[in-house]
Amino acid sequence: MPERILVTGAAGFIGSNLVERLLDRGDAVVGVDNFDPFYSPEEKRANLASALANPRFRLLEADCADGDALAAGLGNEPFDAVVHLAAKAGVRPSIQQPAAYTRANVVATQTMLELARTRGIARFVFGSSSSVYGNGDRVPFSEDDPADRPISPYAATKRAGELLCHTYHHLYGTGILALRFFTVYGPRQRPDLAIRKFGTLMLRGEPVPMFGDGGMERDFTWIDDILQGVVAALERTRDVPGEYRVVNLGESRTTTVARLIEMIAAALDVEPRIQRLPLQPGDVRRTCADVSLARRLLGYAPTTPIEQGIPRFAEWLEQQPLQAM
């Protein structure tokens, strides 16, 4: 049956794609976004062009950390579930602005959980991150692994969000799934993320920064695979009410940064110029998801390996204006 879903971070990369997926299946969606200038607000508005043409979508421009603004903007509108994706993203910027990340990622999560509690919304899906694992030695990363040694403020705020979610589940019985996303890419990806940044620099004929020897490994996950997991998580909060779970969403295989650069260059038919730089503080050595729990609980089944995803992404990127880096 169609539902009423509140989606925060609705104008972002994952959020805007999720909004369209929910509208396509018949849901009504209210999207919340504050159009943080971390990257172009105009690009974020363009992300929502299709949704804004749909009568079942409404946009609320508000800061998720501002409970009064949310209350005023939402009025008495009822919701079946919340998907909380709004956050300040990025490991390196969080080292320069830790207080801003705490407000956007911790205070805002607290505010959204409290909003759900006071409105009687019993279902909550939280967008977390693989960064919470830090430099874990066990590969692939399992939800049972300790996540108590984050190495960036961003990672620490995401882990704090998970703990707040657990607290609300314990105190009030809210059904919550915290989804640890592993390096999501695809159309509308943020300009600062590696795949889009590297591709844009290549198309501009500018050098591509490679930190260290390019041996860092990432579990790159195509956006449609992530969306399948998020929608399945929403459905699980309905079908299995009142549980708290942390669940990995990734492809469960790794690609080195050096290999990634080669693949992007081949898809764009360019010869990359590499700028070698030292390793950066806060960057983990590798990420790799154990998705056995997601398969069991959510029927999660990623279908787009990076060999297929990069050419698809390159096709989208070549249609975008080349931005200054």
C-alpha cells in the first residue's frame, strides 16, 4: 500500500534518487533539505526537478537540527516512516570543521529521532557509513566487528548517530535500521567524491590526485543497489516492527584507487595525468562490506559490478557541465 514517507537530505545524491524511487512506487513524500552550500545548491535543486513536478511530493527547506523549523514546516502532517539521510559528508572537511559536523550529523539525528517519537512515527531508517569501522583489520567488515575507533570526526558523528538510534529504540521501542553505506556512486554523485572528481578532472585535462601509491581499496556501490537496500529496509520496519539493526550495504568487493583511475580513463577515452600526493589524515586503508546480513534480512542482491557501473557513470558525467575543481 502507498505510504507517507519523510525523507531528509532529499536534494542530495542518494536522497533525490530515493525520493524518485518512492514516488515511482506510489508513495507520498515530504523531502527536507537545507541546501547546505558544501556543493552547489543549484545542482541540488536540479536533482529534485522530476520530484517537484509530482503532486505527491512536497519540499520543506529546513535544517534538520532546528526542531522548531521542522515543526512549523511539517504542521500536523502524518507520516508512516522517516528516512534520515541528511548529513554533512566528507572525511577531510570534517577535520577542519568538527563542530559543524557534530551539529549537522549528531544534533540533527537527535532532533529527527525526537520528532519521530513525539509524532508517533514508529519506523526510522538512518543513513550511516562504512567509515565507522575505521582501519579495521578483518575483511570483509561485519556488523559484529567493533566500531569504536573512528579516525575522523565524520566517522565519529556517524557512529554517534547509530548509538542515538539504539538509545531511542531501547527507550521508546522505535523500529530502526541503521544502514552503513559503502562508497556509493552513480548519477548525481557529489562533485567532491572520487569517481566524479577524477572523471571531471580528466575531461578538463587536469591532473588527477592520487594519495599514496594508489593502493587504498574501496567497496564501490552503484546507486541502484543502495536504493534497493534502502527500500527493503523501509519495508522491513513495517513487516518486522520494533527492532534495531545495523546493516551493511555494499558490493562486497574492493577496487584499488589506481585501478579505479584506469577504469574511469578508459570509459572516458582519455589518458590520465596522475599527481602523486601523500596519504591524507582520516582516510582508511580499505572498505569491504560483508553483506550476508543484508541478504538475509532485506533480500539485498547487488547487481551492478564496477566494471558495468563506471561506463554508465561516465556516460552521465559527459552530459554534465564541467565544473571548476
